[in-house]
Amino acid sequence: MPALTALRAFEATARLQGFSAAARALNVTPAAVAQQVRGLEDHLGAALVQRDGRGLALTDTGERLALALGEGFGTLQSAVAAARAGRADGPVRITLTTGFATQWLMPRLRGFWAAHPDIGLSLHPDPRVLDLRREGMDVAIRYGDGQWPGVQAQLLASARLVVAAAPGLLAGSAKPDLGALPWVLTQDWPEQENWMRSIGIDTAGCLMTEFPNEELALAAARQGLGVIVESLALLEDDLKTGRLVLVQDNQDALPGYFIITQAGPQRPAVRRFLAWLVAQA
């Protein structure tokens, strides 16, 4: 077998798409990572990466090895996490976005703990799509169309995008001119502007303010600072209380929020949480 350090260096290089990013993850220098990868190539007698100027791509052999190493290190990470937890009844670890945790899950958790006071939950809000096995997560809630390889996906809630606004911003108009109103958007979420254009909004001519996350954008919309494009699932409480009113809804079934789990048996605490979660849909 090649040295474990060389395998780790190559796996990080492949996953993070570069020596520098791998070096930061492993807390070593880029030169050390490159040397480990070259040594692994010499050991195997096969090229794993192709260097093109400042860029880097995997060879076919490198792609296959990277996939196998990712699964292998993920299995090791899960085993370490289980050993660190020390018992099978450790908290259910859930990765999800901050917006979904705040607007959808948290208002419902009182009911879960009332029914299952013996089950602990550990929420890990993160905008990134995490590898469940590698990060030691039991459950993920992801936004998308449900097509992810290597995992099991079950629709939890529709995430169709809708337009909403504070009642005061609309000044009593049932069909406001959306292009003439200010908008509040979330940074790094291109789906919002794409959806606006799909319903005929000239985004180039709109007054738009971007906020770093959904929570701040929603807070601004509640204050009447602008119209918001948001997933209907995250607006349930605002629409129910009248803080926001629905302006436009195209009734699309997808995208949605999906429950994601690894294939295979789940421990009892996870099964009970999943059953409760599905019942909330």
C-alpha cells in the first residue's frame, strides 16, 4: 500500500481541485502536497493529475482512485465519529441551511421533543452540500430536484419560489407593478434573478439590495424594504401571521427540500426522527 499521507494528499487535491486548497485543508504547504502526489504517481506507475499551467485536472485513473478514496476516507470518518460519540444513542446529526433551520424546522421542534424527549438533535447549519459519510452526519435536508447520486432522497416540502412583500409596500394594490418596486435578494443565489426574469421582470432596471443570507433578506422584506423571492416553505409563518402577503406563485412542484440519508440501516434514534420529519410534510 502507498503511504497514507500520500493517499490523503491526493484525495484532498482531487476533492478540492488544487494543491493550494488541499494544503490549507491538511495544514501543510502546497509544495508538500505536490510532492506527495508525485510520489504516489511514482509508486503506482500511473499519472493521476494533469498539470496545465496553473490549472489541474484528473486523469481517468485519477478519477477512479479519487472516488474510491473519498468513499474510504468517508467510512473512516464515520467510524471515528461513532467512536467519539461513544454510544449508539448519540444525538441525531443534521446538516441543513440556516434559512431552513430557522424558518421551517425550529418552529416544529417543540412537537418533536414533546414526543421524543429521549432523543437529542445536533443541528449543523451550513450553506455547503456536505458529504454525509465524510462529515459524520445522519441526515441532510437539501434544496434541489432530488437527483443526487449515492444517497437516498425523499421529498419533504416544496421549495417553489414565490414573490411576497409586506402589505404596506403594496399600498393596497392587488396587482402591483413589480418592476417598479424595490427588491431584497440573497447574495450568491442566482436562482432568484433567473426566476425574476422568467416571470418578465427586467432585473437590469430594478432597484435591488442584496443581503448576505436569507434571514437578513427576510427581515428586510418584513420591514417593507422590498419585495422578496423566496421558497414558499420558508414563508409559511410570515404568510399565516400577515407579516408578508403572497404576490405571485407559479405553482411549480420542484425544486423542493429533500430528506437525504445514506443507503443502509439507520440507528433507532435516526429512524424515529425521520418518521417524525416525514409526518411534518
